[in-house]
Amino acid sequence: MKLDQQPSSPLEITQRNKTLKLAFFDNESSWDLYVDKDGALSSIAKPNCGAKDSGFGDRNHISRLISRYGNFEYAPTNVGLRLMEGFHCDLTFILNKKSTSPWLKFNVKTTIEEIF
């Protein structure tokens, strides 16, 4: 994914009477990740891709993915960056032996209430 890539999906949608804001995107994926006012993430399928919507957990799930796999391939929008304020994740990679890389930290000051 290019770092200067812009999302092709809408920045805000309404689904089941909830406002969802685009938090993370990958224009090459079948889903984008949207967040609701409670901080819950949803995988929303892009139109005409054959995929289905599903829950995605919350920002702690992203932490687990990064800890387990060493990356998270979706690009954050401004909402995504604000959602991850204060987030830390120990990036541990297993090669021939375990080694711990530096901590990943988002240094944006906000609350979920400020997003909505």
C-alpha cells in the first residue's frame, strides 16, 4: 500500500441506525474498517465484491493482530489515528530466536467522543 493513498470508500455511512466513520482502509481489499461511537470496529464490504459485513472487535483486536503477525496492513484515516490515541503494541518477531522490536505508539490526543 502506498502511504499517500486516499480511501475510495465513503468517510461516513449509516448502517442499522448507527453512524459509522471510516477508520482504516485498503483500496485493494474487499473490506474497509469503520468505527461507531462506542469504539466498535466493523468490517464493511465494498460494493460488488461478493464479501459480507462483519464485526471486527475494537482497537485491542488490532493490537493482537500486530503482536501476532507483526503488521496491520490497513492505512488509517484521521479518524483511525484518533481512535488509536495512546495505543502501544509490543512487536515481537520470531525468526531463529525471539527478539523484541521497538514499541509502536500513536501520539494523537483525542477521545471517541471527539470523533463523533
